[in-house]
Amino acid sequence: MSEALESEVKTNPQGDPITSAPVAPSVDSEKGRKDPHGDAKRQREVSAEYMFFEAPREREFITGSECAKEAVRRSNVDMSVAYPITPQSETLQLIGVLYGEGYVKEFYRGEEEYGVMSAIAGASRAGVRAFTATAGPGTLRGLEPIVSWAGHRLPAVCMFTCRVVNAPLAIQPDNVEIAYLLNSGMLVFHAENQQDLFDFIMKGFIISEKNDVTLPVGVCCDGFFVTHARGYCAMQDRGLKLPARDPYRGSVPVLDAENPPARLSRDAPVQKSNFMAYNIHAVWQQEVWAGVERSRKYINHYMDGLLEAQDVEDADVLLIASGSAAAQSREAVRQCKEKGIKAGLIKIRSLRPFPTNELRELCGKAKLIVIPEFNYVGWLAKDVATAIYGFSNAKIVAGPHVYGGMSMPVEMITDEVECGLTGKKSNTVPESHIMGTVDPAAVAQFMKSI
Amino acid sequence: MSLDYVKFTPGFGKFMPKEYRDMVEHGPFGKKTSVSQVGTFKEILEEHPMCAGCAMTLFIRLAMIAFPNPEDTITVGTAGCGRLAISQAAIPFVYGNYGDQNGVASGLSRGLRLRFGDRPKDVVVMAGDGGMADIGFAQTLHSWFRKEKFTTIMLDNEVYGNTGGQESGMTNKGQVLKMAPLGKKFEKMDMLGMAKVAGCAYVATVVPNNPRRVESVIKKAVLIAREVGPTYIQAYTSCNIEYAIPTDKVMEDAKDVENDRYAFSEYLTDEAKQYLGELYGYKEYLPKPAAAVTKG
């Protein structure tokens, strides 16, 4: 009675719609066998200016992980080290596919994140272009090496597909880990969607390697919402790639024994307790953060600004958000307008450097500022409030917050707008998270609690 | 800094850093030096802030003399006494985070191979027993399992010396130290056995009171790591402070420990033997010529 089961044929199990697309018959080798690295070898280097501003683009409907892969394919990446963690795993296994295809020259699966982030430091010191990615607990496990990259002036790009880190263990989106990265000395960009992720990674390499920057770049996105969902991404031809890293362009020597020995790692006085030790370390920290400051001009040039403002002129209400919260806020602005509320959106692309002056200019006239976030602690509200203090009389609502993997219904945001304007008590944001009310104690409580 | 790739325009050599010129004119860069010539040339490690009588410093000094290509060698280390001396040397040193040395060296050596191909850029990890067998254990073992081509040297003083004398995994059982108030409760870790299991192509133990032997094992380890696979040297480098060894008895102690538990040992894979024999003239590793057949 039983019918013979059809045997399952696996075709390119690691493939995705782009890599598994049928390939043209090959003319690569004498025996008619396709050179697996043929396409990679034929890639043409173009300038960053051409790649970002002139090269024609085609739109694809792909996941965020696939966007990361396509960005790395076009970024002339030398080396990547991978370690799986949900929801990042797909990204680095796709980079593995690129390694198989010759687009990435060196790749291995590391032992765990501390080892991976250390190896990325080694690769960057060797003078090659390096990429890796992690998420949530992986970010914290790798944090000691990650936060040392900036101090060692190591250009590299690390993608953070943010996820819950607190117990009880969960794999869901929650971007509290960005709070740790903000103080690491690296540049931190926050991608709203698939397109941002693609652009920020490619531009991140170029900005990271600028001589007066020479710092790592963290490209964050909210896990699953961006990594696993599909969205439109306009991409340059895959036959193009960015110029290779010039190891001698950095502001500190690479450790290839072709330079006089780098003093950075050598001077024992830095380890000692004396005036020179304090002074050397203090000056070094100042220089790292000065490098962060100097990256502003490149972010303005390549990324069209540290923030994006929409409908902010004449707006009574401003929604300020980054990442997936910006996507929800964009819809909230539309719904507010339907209700006759004059609302605008400020989407922050670069969290480090932070668009302080831009916010001071844009927030001067607003009556109400609402800052929705996908974390409990409200790191963005803290930065915004600090930046515009004294430059705006707006009431600031640090919320709504969702965390632990919750999604953020647009109504949560519009409710806050209405409560903020009418003075009605909010269901989700405690009084202590609202600044600019008549009660100064509430403000003090807010600053204390975040 | 490599000699072959930087050629000074005549008259401009004097603008190179003095320490580099000294290494070329009076030191080991570009020529062969040996421990038997100590005192006649400028060494890579000349000054250090280590304790008087420190055997570890002597070992590091000898190791650096033994590097086959010092001008193309990059050292990697971690927190511990050793880095205080290594960081004073005239060759680049990566001092990263706690226990990250074999991870950093993995990325570094692969990156350098991408850029320089077969041109040797020797990566040598030198770190203490705590950094290697305790906090950096996973990265040490995984770099060996991955067959990363660089040399790992453990400066084994059987204690956390730099933090003030706490028990490490390499401390001997029963030893009373800080954090081991009742004596260490488990055996000294068998890193040599693990190195072999994990696939190191060369594994050796050595003590610093035999300079020629130190020189020999370092040279072999660095050469084999260029092409064959990971190499591991475990050196007894006593801590005369935490183990209260009188300064003038440090070499005597090294001899005693060598006799007690640190006898010289050397393990090479067949591939490593063939490589050394064929490429670097180590005749002892070449196959013996077949004995003449005699009629019975």
C-alpha cells in the first residue's frame, strides 16, 4: 500500500534567493568547470563616492540578514569570524557563503564571542578589513574586547542584531545592549530597516577607516524585526566593490612589522601609578572621543546627516526615535495628523556621535517630545534630554517603552502624544518618566531613575 | 620592521627611529645572532622593570635572541609579569585584554598571511600560566584545534605573580598560596598533553638555565609554525618572590625543578621533522640512509 516516498533533494541548503539564483554557463576554466570564485574575482573596485552617490541601484525584497550579506559582498571585506547566536546566526552563516564564493578572503567559526572579538582585533591590527556580528548576550560576552577596539584605534565593522540580555533568558528583540555600546568609544549607528542596514554597513567601513577617525563602527538593528523580516533594499550592482582598506592610512600604525614598533602597546609607564601614566591615559581617551567628533563630517557626507527630520517645521509634537521605534513613530505621526495634531518625526541614525546641535535646533519650538524605545531603561531619552536641556521648553515623555520582545503598537505612541498634550494620565508611562511637568521633583526622579 | 622592504635613500637612514637603526647597525636585524654571542650585540630586550633575579626575564631575553627573524616578528601577550618585559622590547607587542592572546594571534596571523602571503611574518604568543591555562584556556585550546599557525609560549611560574601570588591551574597540588589557603586541591594542568591532543606540531618543555636549549626550541617552534601548524613551548620561569627563592639560588631552583618535574621534552610530528630537515637543514630529522645490506 505504501507509495515510494520521493527522496528529498536539498538544493543549496545555505542559499538565499540571491546566491541561489541560476548562474550563467561558465567560461571560467579550460574544462568548462565553473570557478567558484569567478564572480568575486571579476568584481570591480569603484570609489566610495561612485558607489554611494552615482552607481545605479536595483531594488530587492530581502531580509535584513541578506542585506548584511549583500553589503559585505560589495565592501571588499578581507576577513570575518563567526559565532552563532539568535537572531544573528543567519547573518554570519551568509558571510560564510560569501567566503565560499571568494568575496571574503578569510573566515572561520570562532570558539565564542570573546575569542571572536579578540580575533577581529588581531585582524584589524594586521591591516585587513574585518567584519563580524553578534547579539544580546553575545555582545556582553564579547564586550571586553569590543570596548577595547576604540582605545586601540582598530577600524572594523560589527553588526549588533539587538536582543534581550536580562534573565530570564529570551531571544526576542530588545535593544538594551546599545546602552553599553554608547560609552565604548566606537561609532554607533542604529538601522531602522533593511535598507539602512545595507547602507550603514558599507558606509561604516569607509567612515571607520578615515585617517582622522580610525575607530570601529557598530551597526545596530533590532533583532528579528529587521534581520528576519523582508523589506525593500536598493542595491548597487554586485559586480562592484569598495576600495580595499589601505592599512597605512590609519592614525596609528598597524602591527605588521613594516612600521617602527607601535608605541601604543609598548609603554609600560601607562600601567604605572604616576602623573605620566594618568596623563597618557587621559590624553588617549580624549583623542578617542575627538575621533568620534571628527567622524561627524563623514556621517553628514555619506549618510545624509546624523538624523533625518520629517515634518518638523510648525510641529507641536516631535517623536524622536531610532531603529524600529522610528518605523513605528513614522506611522504614529501619520495617525496624529489624521487626528489634527501637528506632529513631526526625528529619526536618529547616528547615536555616537550624537546629533546634539541638530536636536537643539530642531526642538526649540516643540511643545511636546515623545521618545518611544524598545528597551526598559530609556537610553535614548536620557541622551535627548541631556542634549536639549536649556534649548527647549518642551515637555519630554521618556516612553513608551517595550522590552523583552514585545512589539510596539502605534497606538501606544499616539496615546502618549494625546496624554502629553491634554495632561491626561498615561497608562504606560509613569509620571517619573515625564520631564517638563510643573513638578520639579518628578524631573529629578526621572534623571535619577534613568 | 622588515629589512627587505624598506630601503633607505642614502643619507636619510639617520631619520629612522634610533632604536631601529641600532637594531640594524648593532643588533640582530638582518643577521644571525646566537646566545653564545650575548654581550657582543645590541639585544631586542635590553631594559626591563622586573624583579631582581627573575628567571622569566632571562627566558624572555633568550627567546628574543632566538627568534629566527626578529625584524619580522610580532609578539602577543596578556596581563601578567611577562608583558612588563616584553613590552620594552624593540619589536611590536600586542597587549590586549585578559586572556585574549591566542584569539588576537589567530586574527593577526591570518590577516598578515592575507597581506604578505608566504613572506614570513612570525606571530609569537608569550603569556603566563594563568593567562593561558585559566582565563585564556578556551582560546588557547581552540587555536590549536583550528591549527592556527603561530607559536604559543607559556611562561609558567606556577602562580599569579603579577597580582600577588594566587593559585593558578598550573600550580602544583598541595601548594599553599593566596586563594589556596589549604593548599591547591587538584593536579597541575597537563597542558603538554592537551597540546598534543589538540594537534600541535611541536611541543617542548624547557627551563631557562640552558640557554642553548632555549634557543634551539624557540627556533624550531617559530619555524614550524610558519607552515606546518601550531607549536607550544612550556617554560618553567620561576617566581622568586612568591616562592621565596633567594636571588642567587634562582638557577639552582630551575635545575632542581628540571630534575623534579620539568625534564626537557620535545615532541615533533613527522611532518614537522620532514619540514625542518628539508627546508632548514636539520639533518637529524632527515631519514637515515638505508643500512647496507650485508650477506648473512
